Amino acid sequence: MTAERFHFKKALPIWKKGDTKLMNQALSFRATVVCPDRSEIFLAGSSSYTLWVNEKLIAHGPARTAPDFYKVDKVCLEAGENSVEVCVSGYNCKAFSYVDVPSFLCAEVVCGGRVLAATGYDFTCAELLQRIRKMPRYTYQRTFAEGYDMTRPRYGETAETEICGDKFFISRDVPAGDYPRIVPLCAFARGSVTLEEKEKYFRDRCIDLANDPDSEYGAYSDGEVECHVERLTQQTVFSVPEAISLDARELDIPENGYVDVVFDKNYAGLISLEAESVGDATLYVIFDEILTNGIPDPMRLNSNSLIPVKLNGKGSLTTAEPYVMKYARIFAIGGSVRVSNFSLVEIAFPGTAVERSFVPADGELAKIYDAAIHTFRTNVVDIYMDCASRERAGWLCDAFFMGRSEYLFTGKSVVEKAFLKNFLLKDRYEYVPEGMLPMCYPSSQYKDETFIPNWAMWYALELYEYLERSGDGELADSAKGHMYALLNYFRRFENEFGLLEKLEGWVFVEWSRANSLTQEVNFPSNMLYSAFKAVLGKLYGDEGLMAEAKALRETVNSMAMTESGFYCDNAFRRNGRLELSGECTEVCQYYAFWMGCATPETHGELWRRIVESFGSNRKPGLYDEIHPANAFIGNYLRLDLLMRYGCTDLLREDIKAFFTPMAASTGSLWEHMDTQASCSHGFASCAAYWIEKLENR
């Protein structure tokens, strides 16, 4: 797919000379600009930046897109003298959240067509010394943890820069945030803390990768890291909290003491605070979406959700990256610290772009609906993200359900178009088999060719619904080459029955027993394959594919049904013949109905069983041999089926049972049915879609 190129008038992409591939470097680019009238600053870069004008944060970017393409933000500046600073973090590592490309910034201020300041000419460059560069990774999926040393000067010496070559710039095509400042409700607990060395520390996989000289991952080794936050989190020993209720705007943290603060719900944002110590002290902030045994556990998501701030007197900071929390524990070691204005600068889809025209009459559903909106906003910034916490990645399949949410909340599909379009800007993806789509994107691909073949098929299903919502035939036409290349990839695995057999990659059905039943012939994957073929047939008027889809559904029905009346999940080759494994899962039954292999008319008894005996009302001892479904995608397929076939009472019952505890606990909707993973997950915003259909029938 072609993209219209944006041309800077004068600005050049630059970075500190010799450092374009240095990991986790933070640079400041500054210029004082006198704007005779209202002006605009255009900027693009890698990997991420915050834009400050007259010491006020006004933007966070850039919008992410495919490798070798860079989206350009446009931000308005008021007339007068403006002190402009762009703080850029260049990561240069593999991650789900960013493309691994060399660092640069390209920016210019324009008034009435005249360039007032431009990188390569007018912006000075200096390293941000207070940001600790050699930190461990924040999570396996994201880049580096953040740590600060406020005893250092803020800026290094003015650095010599180099021009970073030609870049293909395109205009930002998604809304920018509102960036409101979110303050805690109150401080609700306090206590004491000590640090105790451990004989042995838990080591996440990213630590092992960091110490593997042959790894392509990108991280600092144990010997290089300046601040081992992964050890600090394990060294903390907290006293039992004492309940308090204090204004959180100013917090006096005694030496070896802590204070807990709480927000009204889960938020994603840049952590911001001002602090003043008495002598040398280190301030620590740990945070999480929930409390685990009374503590916001910084390692719950296999993360390093601890930010150290070394102090000797006054200091202030705003983090470079957003984090997710409802709870934070702030503690001081080595001296007392006064903390002022602890807050989050929200990084989310702009609230002003959400059209709230529908309020459920049912109060319980209304709370879930509000939580769905908040979950959507938290996980839609520049792309559709799975979660704003441990990954911030654009996963296929998740995006299918988020597309429904965006259209419901905004009446448009702007971010969805940008998300789908990102996949079409390249003809091939690095380290992914020819024809295959990356499982999440834009992201860094690995040489081991990890991909999810199932999720690639969901691109076509989403494209079809996007076309129905938007009428945008141009995007569908642009995707045709990619879609048929994907089909040709799958044809290599069709056996004598037309079934996919021995698929490569990470064959993924859902997080349940079903994911252990994906080889050799996986029937949920083949049910999805039939829907994939049918959708391509509809999109491109391909009668042959429509016929293939019908034949595949008939084959699945003839081969996957067991004597018990349930579909079996998989079959194995035995002496050249396919034999069923005998294992059946709840989610497999939902796949069968959702993908069109079964209907209530053709499989009435099975439909009655799964409708009446599964879901939130499933009872122990009944169909125990059918492995339970998880939230995604089993329960979501179930809810969609209940809506599709008019089972309104059960739909209402399941929605309340699944989502009420989530909305009440965090004000957001979760990845799983419990708190073992993300408690603000983008696909869960689709709950509002079913509520709207339910309430407006």
C-alpha cells in the first residue's frame, strides 16, 4: 500500500553523534522560538518523546507505524516567546511495544509557511543526565525500566549531532491525547520498610537474555546495570499498613517509611512528582493495578514496576513512558522526603473524542459500560493495544473486538484504519515467513520467527467488519495482495481433506487447556480457516473460496464430532489415518458456532447444552470432561453468540457475572477472569458493544 509522503521544509533528522544505536539514551533538544503569530511544531522521531513548551508537557509521541516509516505530529504553539524542549528516548532494543530502529529526532516550528526553528540548525542537543541509562528491562515485552539520579546535573554539555539519513515521513492519522493530570483520591495507609539482602533472587527471562552474549534481545548485562530494580523489589520488607486518610497533594515520607495512595480507578500515564529530601535519600515508587496481600506488587506482571529517585535536596520528574496503576506505594530509604503533586499525566484516547450518547438503564450494566469506555481509552493511543501495562502492543484478534468498541464510542473507525493500514505499508515483514502477518505490530521481529498463524486470519475477519462499518473499499482493495499471500501460506498445510495440519508457529486458540491441543490437526484453527476463506470470498467476490469454506465446514462436522455430541479439539496421525484425541474443550464448541460450522438449527442439542450449562452458570459435576473456557476468546465468542441468537436473559446474566467484579474493583476490564494478568485489557472494552445491543433490542 502506498502512503503519501510528508516533507519537512527544512528540518533534518539528527541525533548525538555516534550514538544512534546506543541503548536507552535520553536526549534533550531545545530551542527558544519567538512566534509572531499562532504557529505549529511538526516532529517525528524514534523511539518516543515528550514535548514541552514553556516547561509544560503538551504532547507524547510519536504515533507508531511500520518500520522505515515515521509519523509526524503537528502541535500548535501560541504567539510569543516559546521555550521548546523535546525529550527523546532512543531504545535500540527488541520489544513488542516499539520497532527497533536507530534513534533520531526531526522537528521544526513553522509560522505562516516560514520555518522559525529546525533540527539540524537551531535546536541544541544535550544528554539528560538525571535519567539512568543502564537499567534492566521493564518487562520482557517493553523496553527499559526507569530510574533517576537527581543529584546529577539535568543536562550534559551541548553535544555534537549527526544527520541520520533520509526518512520516509507520513502524517499522523490518529487523534492526539488530552493529557489531563490525574491526582490520587487520598493517601490511605502508611508503615515502615527495610531492605534485606536475599541469598537468591528471582530472575525473569529478560535478565537471562540480557546476560546471553548471543541474544539479539537488547539489554544491559548484570555487570553493566547501574540500578538493579529487580533485586530492590525483592529486598523490600514492609510492615503491616496502618490505615489513614490524608490529602495526597503533600506527603511527608519519613526515613524508612512508606505511604500508600489510591486513584479512583486504573489509569495509564506518565508518573509526575516533585520531591525534597533532607540530605541524601532515595525515594522509591512501586505501583500496580490491584493490591496483593495489601501491597501494590511491582513484580505481579513479571515487571519492574519500581522507580528509584536518588535525591539530595529538591528534584522533580515526569517519566518518559506511561505506566498503569490504581495503587502506588511511595517509600524513602536513607533520609526523609517530602513528595508534592504526585500525579499521572494520562496517556489515553482523548475523552473529548468519545461520544457518550447511551447510558444503560440497568445500573449494574451502566458501571460495566463506563469501565468499558475507560478500558478502551486506556488501550487506544496511536494503535489498538492489548494492554497499557506490560506490553503496549498491537495484537491481531484483540483488535477485532476493539474495532467494534471504537465505532460504538466514536461513530468512526479512525484508529482501526491506521492499525490495519500499518500492516500494509510493507510487502514483507522481517523474520516472519513469506505471506504471514506478524502477531503484533508495529513491533520488533525476532530471528526465531515467532508468530501466531491463527491471529493472522483474524486480520481478514476484522477487515470485513471494518468495511461494513466504514464503507472503505480502498483499504480492503489495498489488502488484497497481503490476504491472498496469507492464503497461499496456509495452502502449504492443507492435507488430503483440506484441513490445516501441523501448522508452524505458535498455534493459539486461547489461554486454557485448548492451547495444549493445537497439534496435529486442530479443529478450532480449521473452523477459523473456514471463516477466513468465507470472508475473503465475500471481500473479493471469489466464488471458489466460498465453496472451499463450505466444504471445509462440512469436513470439520464429519470428522470432529464425537459420540458424546461435542466437537473434539484435535486429531493425530496413526498409521496414516487421522484419529481424534478425544479431548473436548468449551471454547472449541464456541468456535464451531461462531465460525459457522454449526448453528442452533443444525446442532440443536449441542447448542442447548452450551447455552444452558456453560458460561457463568457452569456447575461442578456437569460436563467436567469438557475443559472450561477462559475470558479470551472463549467467553467473548460465547457472549457474541448469545447476542447473535437472541438469548438476552443469558447474555445479561453472563455480562454481569463476568464483568461486575472487574468494574467494581479497578474501574476497568481484565485480560482473564481473575487478576493474574492485566487488569485493563483493550479487547474487554467490547463488553459495551453487547450491552448496547442488549439494552436497545
